Amino acid sequence: AQRVTQPEKLLSVFKGAPVELKCNYSYSGSPELFWYVQYSRQRLQLLLRHISRESIKGFTADLNKGETSFHLKKPFAQEEDSAMYYCALSGPGGATNKLIFGTGTLLAVQP
Amino acid sequence: GAGVSQSPSNKVTEKGKDVELRCDPISGHTALYWYRQSLGQGLEFLIYFQGNSAPDKSGLPSDRFSAERTGGSVSTLTIQRTQQEDSAVYLCASSFGTGEYEQYFGPGTRLTVT
């Protein structure tokens, strides 16, 4: 079954500390992995996707197929990073591009 | 340009009533998705439309849920005989196509069934 697991509901760190938001997935095949972010009172938006191999707002994520993980990392957290983060996957199983989301992790960056 | 819009932003209804939620996708986007965000749950896929193809309804939780997309643009999600467990934020997203195209999300409709 396709599944995305985000084990932490809340991650609280101090400004300047490193951040790692965990994401593990279950999928038979080669999925596409994404991180979406929702800032307070804003709509859900794409942060990054593994095929782009980009660094957005200082965040990076590496797809580890052996561990079926796609953890989101940032070396130095900023207060403006406080938001809800969702890991998601989509795959070629079918004609759609539907996203399977994890339950999300709330990142709180303390001053 | 304008993003995905949804209406109403909030809807309170009594158990057993029918509700309609509307989504206006970004102009030119051929793919449209509905998702649901329930308290304590992640975002769940509901239904997907792509051009003139038959919709993927695999995520609809029951036959009380239906959706249509008229003229390849606006979509309406209808919930009949609402139940309290239908209370959630319903999100619409659109994309230029499938494959590598990014999905752009609307602000959502918060549905409360009393």
C-alpha cells in the first residue's frame, strides 16, 4: 500500500539550530517525493521535490531509496520557517498525479 | 495572476443536509484535484479530473460524495446527507497537466456539520 509516515507531530527548535523533519514512505515502484509547506493563514504550497534536487529557502531533502526516506533538512532554522510541513508522494501507478500526504509536522522555531 | 479560488470559505450545515463546494482552477490548468483535511488526519485525495478523461474517483469515501467539472473549468464537490464525520477542510488544487507539473492549492472550504 502507498503510505507516507511523518512520525513527529511537533518539532520545536531554537533559531539557528539545525532542523530535520522526518519522512518515510511505502511504495512499490519509483515514486516522486515532495515537501509541501503551509504557513499560518496561507494556502498549501510546494516547497521542493526530489527530482529538482534544489535547495529552497535553505531546505534540502535527499531521497534514500534503501531506507525509503525523504527527510527535510536545514542547517540553521529561522523564525520564519515556523509552519506546517507535509511530505507527499505520487507515482506512476495510474494515470493520475494524485498526492498521498503524510499527517504533517508542525515546526516551531523559538527566538 | 489569480490563483485557485474556492467558495464558500466557511460552511456550517446541519446533519443530513446536502452541501456544494465550488472550485475555480487557474485558467488553462487542465488537471483538477479535490483533497480533504480532517482533524488529526493528513490530506486525503478525493477525486481527480484531467481534460475530457473519466475522473479518478478512487478517493471518494462514500457514495454520498460526488463531483463534477463543467466545461473543463469550474468544479463542484457535492456531499449529500452530510454526517458529522464529513467536517473537514476541503482543498482544491489544479495543475497545468499531469506528470511533472506542480499542483497549486486553493485556500480551502472549512465545512462544519452540526
